[in-house]
Amino acid sequence: MSKWIILCAMASVAVAVTAGDVSAAAKHGPVVHAARSHPAKLAHTQQRFHNAGTRQHTTKLGHTQQRFHNVGNRQHANKLANTQQRFHKVSTTHPATSHSGLTHFTPGSSHVTLKLGPAKVTVAKKTTFATIKLANRVAPIWRSGPKRIWVGGRWKTFVAFSAIPVVRIGAGYFWPDAYVNVGRPYCTGATPDGCQLNWQAVNFEDGGRAFQCVQFCPRPNAAPPPQAVALVPPPPVPAAGACEVTVYSEPNFAGQDATTGEEQPALSQTGWQDQIVSIQVKSGVWDFFSEENFSGNNMRLRPGSYKALGPEWAKKINSFMCVMTAVPGATAAQ
């Protein structure tokens, strides 16, 4: 009996132990499973965060790059626009201000820098001469003494202002006041001082004539003149007119050369000051000057070939401009 009781007790203990192990296993099994799954879950979570971080970083980097790209594009566009604007202003008003304070602009198109000449490039020379203000430039004028021009291979002197008739514009009278060194495109209309510009044929003292810009100004306190005439407009501009000239550093069209269709107010800036010896005028009528900014002595050349300028003008030119357009190959008026 006692033995049976002992066996039953031992069996109960075994069942209890087994149940305890099962209970413990049931209790601790998930923990072991969690312990095993935690590294994988953690790695998976880390991978998700890494991927998210990578995507965010990539997206942020892309956005940053896009912003910089956009900024760069805007800056490039702004810079291009500013450059274009500068060139647009140059082509419209040619704001090349010389050291003498004069501002010049290019007739018909943008300013073209002349191909470099044989001399050293320097800053524009300082010049002192009388000027008048126009709408968008300052121009040299000639008010006193005889006004000469080298034309047809010799000096010719324009008549005095007293020999030019007074003109009547509207109800007012305007007296000839000055010769202005500008080309025909700009010799028109009223000046800021209330004077009137007109591109017209002016007689020479010894016969003949040439076109010149004349300024007529009112005289508020003067009595009406004995007689006055209507302002005679210049002839029509040629429909296919153009300006083109080639200059050379040696006689017979030798040495260095440069071709342009633009006015050149300061040859010192391109190395052509006092270097021109022969010229081919392909179209237009051109005025050449002994000083910069279209001042000093004045030579006028029509279309043609001038293989030697002679002692009067060889290596004595410091600025030049087209004063009248002409059809290429045609002979233009003076």
C-alpha cells in the first residue's frame, strides 16, 4: 500500500513537472521566437528606414539639385538677358563714351569693332571743340571762320552763313547758325535747344556744292529778315542704300586692312589712328577726320578706289563715318 502511494506521488510529480515544462515552454516560447525574429525585424525596419532615408535624401538632393539647376538657369537666363540688353542698348544708342565726354551711336546697326590695325591700341584721345546736344548724342559743330572740306582731291570752302538764306518754319524764322559734323540720318528735326537741323546742299566759295548738316536757330529779339525761304528737304534715301569701306595701312591697298559699315569715332581704340594710307569706298559717302570724335580737318570720299591718299591725308585719319548711304557700285552725290 505504501509502495503504491509512493508510486502515485512520483507519477504526480512527473506529470506536474511535465505540465510545468509545457507551461514554461508555452510561456517562454514566444520570447525565444521574438528573440529570434527581433534581429530580422530590426534589420527589416532598419532597411525600411534606410530606404526611406535614401529616398528622402535622393529626393532632397534632387530637389536641391533642381533648385540649384533652376537658380543656375535663372542666373544664366538673367545674365544672358543682361548681356543681350547691353548689346541691344549698344545697337540702339551705341553708348561708347570717349574720354572727351562725347557719346556716339552707330547708324543703322550695332557697333562693330574695327579689326585691329598696326598701331598700339590706346584709350580715346582727349579733344576740345565746340559741340551741340542732340536727342541721343553730342556732335561737333563749326560756328566761326571758314569751314573747309577736302573733296575731289582738293580743299573746298563752304560759303559763310550770311550767304545761306534764313528759313521760315511755321510762324517762326530760323537763321543759319552752325555746320554740324553728323551724317544725314541724324541731321533732322529739332534740337533740345529749339534749333532745326537740315541736311542740304551748301555752295562752295569758288563754285560747286556738297551736302552738309546745317543748324538753323531762332533769334527771339531779332526783327524779321527781309526775306526767308522754306526749308528744302534732302533728296530721298536710296531704297537699297548701304555703307561699306575698307581701309589699308599701305598704298595700293597693301598692308593690313579692315572693312566696316559703321562709324568709327576713336581709331586709337583699334590701333588704326594715323595709320590709314589707302581706301576703297564700296558704297556710301564717307567723311574722314584728322581728330577723333569727328572733329578737325574733314575729307569726303564717294564710292571708288583711292590707292594713295597723298601727303594731305596719308596716316592722318583718326575717325570716320558714313554720312550718306548709296547703292553699292553707284556714284553717290557729294
